[in-house]
Amino acid sequence: MTCKPQIFQHIPHLVAGISTRHGGVSALPYSSLNLGVHTDDNPAHIAQNLTLFCHSLGISEQALIRSYQVHGDQICNGQVPDYLSGYDAIIAGKIGVFAGVGVADCCPILLADPNKKIAAAIHAGWKGTVAQIGSKTLHYMMDYYGSNPADILAYIGPCISETHFEVGDEVAAQFEQAHKQAYGSRWHVNLKQANADQLRKLGVQQIEIDPACTVENNADFFSHRKEKGLTGRMLAVIGFSA
């Protein structure tokens, strides 16, 4: 049901994880742990799935801060649980609240500052990656909370891999050469590497990159591309408990 990043395991009171597609109650094509509020799945099933997933993390679904995501670069400095709109990065800026972002091929990024006791969940599709949403969220943590990048730990979770992320010339042109590869006449983009490098440039040294690909490992994760848009969503969550 839940993948728990190894990089965070030693941090006291930090709750972090990303759901798989297993262990829920939704039927095909959303089977089974669909957490996508804006899918056409039965809302009662989505709500039950959210309860199951949050309980696997040891938290209440009432403690989540989430947003309707728009593939932008807006950052919410969350202090109280809520469901918002227009944000693709959420900072859990208070102990006892937990930031969550939904994904199904896009790159989930979780950041934790164990000294300041703040954390962030980021949804980085290709548009968000080009807009430097990872860097901007880290800058926000540095400017508002005084975070030191050397103290921050990062997890880059399951998303579509370079092998399967074929893009057109107009998308490829927006990525650095180091983050794209020509496969014959078509470009493929490496979202994980692009986002990891953004963080490294700002001084984050402790990064775990999950090897799982949502397309290749579609039996375990939802993939919008593989399943032609008719699928569920995973949820990546992070925050500090009391």
C-alpha cells in the first residue's frame, strides 16, 4: 500500500510515504487504491482509500493539506489542514499537518528539514520541472524558515522514466541537454535527473531517487500515459508529527 523512503527513516517524528495502487477498494480502471479526487471514481471509494492510506502512515486524513494541481509553480505555505486550488507545491509549515500531492507519471518530490521541523511535497510534471518548482520550493524554505540546503533531505519518487517519457521537439527544447536523450528521431526526458539536479545546484546533498517507473511498473503504480488517461492517482505525503 505504501512506499516509505529510506532516506527519512532515521528522522524522529517525520512521516513520509507515497501510495501504490494496492490495498484499496476501487474497481477497474481505478483499482484499487485510487486517491485522485478529480477522477470519475466513486467518491465514497476515494474517501475510504484515503482513510486506509493515511492510517498506514499513522496519521489522520483530517490533517492533510492538499490542492487541486495545475502544473504550475505556485507554492502554498500550509499551516492548517485544507484542500486548496492552484498549488503544485505544499510546505507543511507546522507540526501536526501533512503536505500531500497527487501523481500518476509526474515526479513527486518530498523535502524534509529535520532542524526546522518543516517539510514539503512537490508535484513536478514537465511543466513544473521547467518552471523550476523544486528550486523555488527550496528557496521558499530557505527564505521563510531559514533552512540550510545542507540539512535538507530529498526523496524523488516513482514517475515516468526517461525510457518511456517521449516528448516532442517543443518540449525537449525546454530541457538542458543533460536531461534529455535522443532515441532515434524522438526525444526522451529524464524528469528525475532534472529535478535532482535543481536541488543539487542549491546545495542539497542528501537525495534518494526511487528507481521505479510508473509505466514500466504499472502493476504497482498508476500511469496516466500507459493507461491513456483513464486511471487513478497516487498520493505522496510528508510532515512532522508531534
